Amino acid sequence: MALTTRVVRFSSTGGPDVLRIVEQPMPAPADGEVRLRVQALGLNRAEAAFRAGQYLEAPQLPARIGYEAAGIVDAVGPGVTTVRPGDAVCTLPGFSMSRYGVYAEHALVPAAHLIAQPEGFRPLDAAALWMAYLTAYGALVDIGQLGAGDVVLVGAASSSVGLATIQLARYLGAVPVALSRSPHKAAALCAHGAQAVLDPEAPQFAERIRELSGGRGARLAFDPVAGPGVAILARTLGQGGTLVIYGNLSGQAEQTPFPFYDAVGRGLSMRGYLVFELINDAARLARAQACLQAALADGRLKPVIDRVFDFDDIVAAHRHLESNRQVGKIVVRVSDD
């Protein structure tokens, strides 16, 4: 009897309920591919947008889904020499989800998009690492060149990327200011390293940023929201500051202004960013991995897990992903080994 495996697919775009777990033949890896026995999944907002038909990549229906997994190499295709069966690895996002989505008990992935699971990390934690920390590194170090004492504004601060950004900023000696409209999350954000938690729509927002920065203004604003609120962030940036936009949580990307007077008056930069530009540049990725692996090994960076769901509860996990109640990463347990 042919071997089968269970895979999450969706045949129409929409809310979490479009996700289905289906039985499919066990896939065989082709040239440059690896078959992964998945242990855990890390959920990301990009996957919710992909499922809803609102992502940069349009799903090819019926579509697979998922960027981030930790697992064991189960089989390798021709030409693969970088890993071998039995290796514990994580996926690096950067492939097409329609083709290589990792929400599955077994998933094919390009061998070039694998990295070893850090020693001492359980799979549930390893699945929560690379999307968040590489995204944060790309903005703070690779683009922003953040230094000691610099103030960085962290949008959607309770997300996995937001918390990774806060941790990385502290590691660099910078001053992370969490942006949140949820007062009940303030204590948790401060416990995870935020110097302050501010509502960007509060009347004294700009004044508080000036106080925290010693009058210089923020060095970097890292924003996953886009839309009209970008103008508020620009007003808080100091001379030569940078505004990095990496998402569209507002759903108003087309209404994102270019803050002309702030930009020309203080030499500001405004830039779009996705983690794929870092992952697809071998030299930049190598620098990022070296920095992050060292900080993960000595405990200065540590993923924050909000909640763990079982694979059969993938719909509930996506509902929680869109609830905005979480603080940290939502992880799905696929197997216990």
C-alpha cells in the first residue's frame, strides 16, 4: 500500500475555515529538494494574508500554505549534499508557499532554504526563530545600522517579529519603544525588554519620544502597519532617521503618505522591506546567521511562545493568529519527537 501523509490545503481564499487537512501520497524529493518530517510549525501573518488572497503571492488553488517549520530530514533528492537524512533543520522562508507550503506532516522544501536547528532548542522553539529574528536583523542591523543609545520604534510590538525586534535592539544597546494600542499588553512588553510602551495616537506621543531619545528623536521606526499612521511615525524621527515599512496590517497601503516636509527637513529615509531580500543574498544572510546564532546560543535572544496548538487544530490556530490577543509566536505541534 502506498504511503500517505496529511497536508493542509485550501481550495478557495477566505478566513481560517477554508483550511482543510487532506490525505495525500507521500511526496518524493526532486533535484535540489528535501523531504522534511515536520515536528513543529511557526505561524506568521504572511500566511493568513496568503490564505485570504491578500498577499504578494497569489495562491495557486488548491494551494498549500506555510513558510516556517522545524523537522527532521526524511529523504533527499538528487544533487543535495548540504544535508542528509536524520539532520534536524529549520526552514528559511523565501520559497513559494503554493509549491512548498510546510503545513504538513511531511513537506518538500528546497535544500537551499534549510538551516540546522540550534543546539539545545526543542522543535517548538526552533520553529519560532528565523522569520522573526531575520526580519528584525534585516531592519535594525542590515538596513538601519542601529547603534548603542539609538531609539527604535517597534510597531505591532506583541507579535513574534515585534518581540524579536525588542530583544535584538537591547542586544545592540539600543532603546526599543514598543508601539501598542492595547494597554493590557504593556506589562508583558516591558517584561520582554521594551524601554517604554506608547500609543502612537496618544496626544503626547512625539514629546515622549523626544524625552526617551534625549531630544534627538528616534533613529528608526519599524512599521508593519502602513497607511496614514506613517505620518505620525515620521514626525518622531530625528535627523537622518529611517522609516522601514514591512507590512500592511492597516489594509490601507495605498493611503500610505510620503511625509515630504519631515523627510526633506531632516533628511529622512523611507523604505519598504521584506525578509526575502536578506535571505536571497548569500553574503547578507551569512552575516545575519552568524550574529543571531551567537546571540541565541548564549541566551541573549530567546523566542517567546504565546500558545501551542495541535496540528488537527490548525483552523483554531489561525483564528488565534488573527485575534490580536497573542504576545509572541503561535506554534503548532505536528509530532512529539
